[in-house]
Amino acid sequence: MAQDIFFQGVVAPLRLGNADAVLQLLPAIATGWPYRVTAADPALRPFFSITAQPGTDRFRCEGHLEPALARSFDAVNAACDAMAVLAQALPLDDRRLLCLHAAGVVLSGQLWVFPNIRRAGKSTLSVALAHAGHAVYSDDVVPLILPQDGPARGLALGIAPRLRLPLPDTAGQGFRDWVAGVPGPRNRQYQYLALTGQPVHGDSLPVAGFVILDRQDSPVAARLDPVPPDVAMDALLHQNFTRDRHSGEVLQAIADLLALRPVCRLQYSDLTDAVDCLAAGLPTSPVATDLPGPMRLFRPAQVDTAAPPLRPGAPIRQRPGSVARAIGDAMYLADPEGRAIHRMDPLAAAIWDVLDEPATATDLQDLLAESFPATDPARIAADLDNLLRMLAAWGLVES
């Protein structure tokens, strides 16, 4: 029997085909995300489908939000894949949202966001913080809503945290024993923890700040250090997976957010040490909890629009509608159609600034030759031509 699972706030369903083993896992996985089960409607396109493979305990799993090969999984891994695509489906129906690959944990009543850095241990650290009594908004995806004036708010997903198994060697026996006693689906690769008393889907708090995790294999004492603004910008841009949003608006929103909130790096190796360091070392300045005013609504990117090539010899200028933000020592640019965000090196940023007024390639070559008299003019011309062609292909400059 085919069934459709509708999660609150998401129009498209999760479709199950004779997948009762997966359905039975959902109460312990979507612990705080309300959903309803109906008979499948063939007229609706699901965001993900899970279909039993006859004669096996495996399921055919296929995402429908973007092209991807179907895969075969057991029930737990099938549910894992479905939850990942569910988080991608959520912002499709809510233009307020930017979604980060990140964990979100409440410490001292404030929501701190941990952007995902591969194998940095964010899920394990999130669960360790839960063990210490801190509420977990999410261990993998944090949706943000950004007011037009004021700090961002993070939303709870209502999905149980998921640990990768086996636990790291730095996990103490007390933590291991606690994890073993928490109910939740598991297999050899993953374990969900159906924690009680956690935030439910749609709960929100202002974001107090961001912590970039830097887990070390060798023993080090846990420490928190401030992060340069451009490093913070790179971390948030790389972890934003709402790629359909207009990149210029995303750039402005994240730049405004970073101007209001601190970003730290946590270097650590031991879980308990990291938990203690976060509890004692994060800033605790008051954050207003009142609901903010009007929210930003992000336009979709115009991905099917191509910028015209440069005309040889014609003056060149910045394309109207481009967005430029200086963050620390770096310059970030977004094209008027909102297709992408690009980080400029200092020389490219300087050329960009000059093109605030129309200038020919010859004008720019002369300027660079005056600034770099020891550099071969032929090399200057070739490098400049490559840069201008690149800026034009990105839709940032025009003839």
C-alpha cells in the first residue's frame, strides 16, 4: 500500500510504498515535527519516495527535488535520507527561510549555531550538550528567519539528533552509557536519540552567535577564539543550502547578521572539555526575545538568464543591480540575477572599484602598469583579460 506523509509546513509529501518498517520509525525520529498519514495521491509529486524491494529488508530510496540516482537502504538509512531531503523541502514553501547545514543548541537561554565543517563532530557535540542539559534545536540543519531590522531567529526542526557510530574514542564511559539508554532507531552506522523535553518544530529563539568547530585528533585543551569576519562569512555562505534564493539578498542578509552577532572558533579534542568550555566561555550578553518586525522575503534567483559577452574595445562598467559587500579584508560580489556569490582577491576588488565608472581594458592596463612597474606588460594584459572575462561570465560587468 502506498502512503503519503505530510509534514507540517511542507506541501509535497514523503511517499512510502509498502514501507511500514520505515513508517514505524517516524515517531522516534520526527519527535517534534507534526505529520499526518494519508493514502497516496498519484497527482502529487513527493519530495522523496521509499519503496520496499520485494523479498528483501531493503528499500528503494529516491529524492525528487533535484536529479539523483535511486539508492537501496535498510529502514534506518532510508529514514535518514528522507529526513535530509525533508529539510531541503522546507524552505521551498517558505520564502522567509535561509537554511544552514549546522547544529543549533541553547546555552544559558541563548541559541548558538554551529556551522557544519566536515567531520568536526557537530552532531556528537550537540548530543553531548544535550547530555549536559542543554536543549538541541537541531544537530544538522538550522532554518533562519531574518527580519528587515534586527537579529536572525533560528527555528527548531523537531527531528531527533542522529549520532554516527561508532562513537569517537574521546566519548567518555558516562556519555556512552547514557547514549545506550536513550531510545531511538539505530543500525550499524547511525543512532537516533528520541530525547524528551526538546524544542518542537517551529519553536524559535534569536541567534546569539556562531561557533565554528575545529576538532583535533591530537589532545588539545578546548579554547574559544574570535574569528575574522571574512572567515565567518565563508563559513555561513558555504553552509547555506537554500541555493534558489537571490544571492544578492543572501549576501546582504548574512553580512547584516554578522555585523550584529559574534563568531568564535572552538578548538577541541575531548567532548567533555568542549562542553565545559562552551558553557563557561561563550558571551552571555542579553538578546531580546521579542518577536521581530517584518521579515525579509527572499526572491528566487534568475538562473536561466545569461549575461552578454563583452564587446572588444568597448568601455566596461559594473552591472547595475550587482551587490558588493566588504567583509573584513575581503570583497564579496553577487550578480543582479542572484545566481551566485563570489569572493574577490584584493586586486580583483580594486579593479571592481575602478569599474564604478566605465573604463576600457587599455585604461585598466595602464593603471596596473603604473601600479606594478616591475611586472611584464604582456602578463598584466593577459591576467586582466582573464579577470574581465571571468567577471563578465559571472554577470558582474558589462560593456
